[in-house]
Amino acid sequence: MPKDKVVPIEQDYIDTQIDIIENTVVTQSAVLKKKVNKLYSGWRHFAFKDDIINIAIGMIIANSFKNVIKSLVVDIITPCLIGFGVGTNTEDLFIILRKGPSNETYNTLQQAKEDSAVTLNYGLFIHVFIDLIFVSIILYLMMRLINKIKKEMEEEMERLERLENIR
């Protein structure tokens, strides 16, 4: 068969193929819509459960609490430590493992970093460790207080129930 010759296709065949394609597209889009709606419904049910919202609120409060404790450590406790013996900002305590290209003496960690010196930053570790200790102590004290209040409330509820049973 020569290349130039075009074989005619009947219009009925073309119409039938178009109908098949249209039906397939409509069917597949309906299936896809059902799957998307099911996914959205499941996500909405999961994302807006009371537990998830409570966790989100707890995380926001925890982040704020962390900022308060960090301020306590950075702005109050660390300056007291500096005043009672360390004599410098604890974050600037470091050991030079390899000097930078200028081969100069560094007074602060920032100077060492700017000169690309390799440092062991034990002052930052001390700072973070103190932060951890105070966060854990304050959390422990808060949990003790919450548990104590909870226990007192339960005892009061039991006492009120006993009084109602007597009447």
C-alpha cells in the first residue's frame, strides 16, 4: 500500500470510539471524585478530632513555656553564674581545634566562626544543659502541683457525694 493513500474510516466507527472515550472519562472522573471526597472526609475527621486539637493547643503552650524557661536561663540564671565565677558569657566558652586562615586569637565564638576556625563549643552545651535541667525541674514541680490539685478535687467530690448520700 502506498504511503500517500489514506484509508477512509467510517463516521460511525469514529462516533462509537468518541462515545467510548467520553463514557470512560465520565466514569473515571466519578470514581476519582468519590476517592477524593473519601480522602477529604477521612482527613477532616482526623484533623479536627478533639484529641488532635488538644495536642495542638498543648504544643503551642509548651512552646511558650519553653520560651519562658529559656528567658529564665539566659536572662537570670546564666548572668548569676557569670557573676559568681565563670566571668564570661557561657556561650563564648570554646576550645579551638583548628585555627582559621588569619591565625589570630579569638575572644568570642563569633570571631572564631567568622574566621572559619574549627571549635569545640562546650559553652553552648553547658547553656543547653542548664536549660534542660531547669525545664525538667519546673515541669516536675508543675506536674506535682497539678496532681495535688487533682487529688484534692477528687477528695472534695467524694466528700460531697457522701454528704448527698447521707441526706
